[in-house]
Amino acid sequence: MHKIISKKKLAPKIIRFTVEAPEIASSRKPGQFIVLREGEKSERLPFTIVDSDSEAGTIDLIIQEAGYSTLSLCALEEGDFITDILGPLGKPTDIKNYGTVVCVGGGVGTAVIYPIVKGMREAGNHVITLNGARNKELIILEEELKEVSDELIISTDDGSYGVAGFGSTILQGILEEGRKIDCVVAIGPVMMMRAVAEVTRPYEIETIVSLNAIMIDGTGMCGGCRVTVGGEVKFACVDGPEFDAHLVDFEELITRAGYYRKEEQCQMKKLADQLEQEKA
Ligand SMILES: Cc1cc2nc3c(=O)[nH]c(=O)nc-3n(C[C@H](O)[C@H](O)[C@H](O)COP(=O)(O)OP(=O)(O)OC[C@H]3O[C@@H](n4cnc5c(N)ncnc54)[C@H](O)[C@@H]3O)c2cc1C
Ligand code: FES
């Protein structure tokens, strides 16, 4: 059992939890994730380890309400318990001194990219962070990213804060200015990662994306997270989650992510009906 030490709302439907998990806290590296079950009969869900404190024995998770299970998780309070947390899982990010690195985070992908920005800076890179969201309310970790980036550009799709537009367009602008970029890391919605891959492809810049494939066991046994990279079958949980963006079959990733949409919608309807009944 893992106790929730703190809970903080970062934006509508986005919660930061600090949770007791001493073994994971002392061994995790940027880019790694956990699989948790809220209760014994709950779904297994993957989440990135955003930060950790090995002395306190805690890890930080940033969770966005996306459907039935995350809605239930986000309703937990300080002092509540999560039944099990498995990790750290996945290969850590290849952190090294590339030179100048651009990290593009979109939506809750910003939570996933934060430990990578921190790690890249510690490795001596000049880090330019592009932090984008649909609107001002949904921008998260602005202060934290400012501290660990050499340059931070905030953008919103609707122009309500920072620069108006997508991270991929801002990256295009940086490249057109002729700046020498040695590596790009992009994490967020699949469409955003695919757009970034197309921006960097003609410049032949090493580009890394973290694939949010559907995961169940997280240990390479179920095949749920199958992706195709460079024409080869890979399992995102053990071979990734990070891969060379220029080799990823994004179309397949999008199709596979939608396999359970009917069941997901059905679960959400059940929950909405249950809440309605409780109100009556
Ligand atoms: C390696 C990895 C790291 C992730 N890190 C974060 C994070 O730090 N914060 C965060 O908010 N989200 C993260 N996610 C996504 C998160 O796991 C899903 O949002 C969550 O599982 C949705 O569950 P649900 O039942 O609430 O929603 P559902 O209604 O079941 O699904 C909503 C959408 O979430 C995705 N999803 C559903 N089940 C899974 C699953 N078992 N595995 C992966 N995706 C699923 C699908 O795209 C689906 O369409 C990560 C996913 C992966 C693969
Ligand atoms: S989650 Fe089962 S093989 Fe990757």
C-alpha cells in the first residue's frame, strides 16, 4: 500500500500527487514510468515518474482525468492509499551532452518532459523548452520549467497566454532562424509528436518521442503496447517508451489507441449515471 502524502490541483482536471514509494524513489531515472492499481480490482494504469525525493521516499505523479479510472484516482485525497505501484519501468532517457536540446511538451506531456529537461540541463546541454497547451488555464509547471531551462517559450493554441500557436510551429521558426539544434525531445498528443517529427526530418536532427501506447502489464508480456518502429515490432513498455520519432509508425499508434473507445465511453456513461443517482 502506498500512502498519498500530498495532493495539489495544477489545472482543471490535472492533479499532482506525492506518493510513498521508497524503492522506486531511490532508483528511478528520467523517462521511466510506473504502473499502478488504485484498488485490488482496479485497472492497471501507466504514469510517468515526474520527480522523486529519495530521502523522503516519495515519487511525484501528475495525472490528468482522461476517463473512468483516472477520474477515480484524481478523487483520492491526502492520507488515502494506492494498492500497488510497480516500477521503475521502461528504459531511461538517453541523457548525455548533445549540445543544444529543444524539449517540446504538450498538455500533460509537459509533466512527462519535465524530468528530461532537468536531466538534459544537468548533463550540460543548453536546453530550450517549449511548453504548450490548449489555453492559459491548462499550462502546467511553468515556474518549475523556468528553473531548469536555459530558455522557456510558453504557447497556447488559442493565444490566451504566451505565443499563439503550436510547439511544432515555434520549433520550425527556431530552425528557420538557422540556430544549431542537436537533439529534439517531443512529448504530448500523438498529433503533436508526429508534427514535430515532420519539422525535424528535413534537418536530420535526432528526435525522440515518448509513445503513450496502451499498456497493461508494463513488463513486455501482454503485447498491448505493440508499436512499429523502423519496420520492426517493439513493445513500448520494455523497448521504450522513447523511440526515434523519424522511424515511428504514428498511424498504427493512433489506430491502436482507439481500439477500446467504445468500452471506455460505456464505462464513463456508467459513472455519469451512478453520480446522477447519488445526487438524486
Ligand atoms: C508510458 C506512459 C506514461 C504515461 N504518463 C502519464 C502521465 O504522467 N500523466 C497522465 O495523465 N497520463 C499519462 N499516461 C496516460 C494514462 O496512462 C492514461 O491517460 C490513462 O491510462 C487513462 O485511463 P482511464 O481509464 O482514465 O481512461 P480511458 O477512458 O480508459 O481512456 C482514455 C484514453 O487513455 C488512454 N489509455 C487508456 N488506458 C490506457 C492504458 N492502460 N495505458 C495507456 N493509455 C491508456 C487511451 O488513449 C484512451 O483513449 C501515460 C501513458 C503511458 C503509456
Ligand atoms: S504493456 Fe504488456 S507488453 Fe507492454
